[in-house]
Amino acid sequence: MNSQHMQIGEVARRTELSLRTIRHYEESGLVVPSARSRGGFRLYTEGDVARLMVIRRMKPLGFTLDEMRDLLDAVDRLDAAEALDAGDAHDAGEALHHPGEALGAGEAHGAGEPLAAGEREALLERVRAYERSAAEQVTKLRTQLARAEEFALTLRTRLERSGPPAPDGDALPDLERTGPSEA
């Protein structure tokens, strides 16, 4: 194992994902270890970690595994085409065949080939649609968080009116001091 590779435990620590979750994403085809050790252990690169972070960020926004796969495929193909356009056919093939080196997973259509007319714009539109969906979900989550913080503040206010704090101290953050968005 060289210094560029890390085992699954290190990846789990860095991504805050469980070993089981990482293996599930591998079984689902969302991420593929870049290599295996002589002993058969999964070995990952920084690119694999970056890919897992994209997946981790998509999950709480409600994206399905199929949607994650679709977005990552679009990004993979755009990355490979950009590498090819930059004159580096080797990097283009790597971006499509070695998922740890880009956000992509596995083999994609047209490895090392330029995108057909209109295909780049279609891929960009797919990415834009996911960006819009993510922004909408973030807005919804902010609203839910604000309501939850208001509820927690209501409970705190009620408890403060009723008597001294519980012996275990403040269970809730000081919402009056930090404000709803900082708690």
C-alpha cells in the first residue's frame, strides 16, 4: 500500500460514514475502491473520498441512490470530456475508468471520446436540475429547522417559568443568545 491509498477504516473516519454504508455504496455501484491490497483489502484515494463526500451530502437532501448514480454519471462524463478537451486523453480515460480519480464510478459511455453535439449541454442540464432540486430541499430544511428551534425555545421558556433548571444542566443550546440559525 502506498501513501496515496487508504484503507476503508481511514475513509470511514474521514467521511464520517460507517464501514457498512461505504460497502453498501460500493455494492450499489456508487463508489468503487481504486485498488485492492495484496491481502484483498479495499484501497481508496482522495478522489474516492471526494466522491463519498458528494454522496454523503446528497443523502440528507433526499436524493435516491439512482439519482446519486445519475448525477455522478453526468459529472464523470463532463470531467472526462473536459480532460479530453484539455488535450489529456489519458486523464479522460482515467476519469471514466478509475472512479477514485474523479467523482465518477466505473465505465461510462464513450470513454476517451469527445461528447457528441448537444450531449454536453444535456449533461449540464442534468447537473443544473440536481442543483435546483438541492437548493429547494435546503430551503425546506431551513424552514423545518427554524420551526424546530422555535419549538425548543417554547419548551425552554415553559420550563424556565416553572422552576429551576434540571440538575443535569442545560440540555438545549441557548437559543436566545445564539439565535435560531446559529444553534
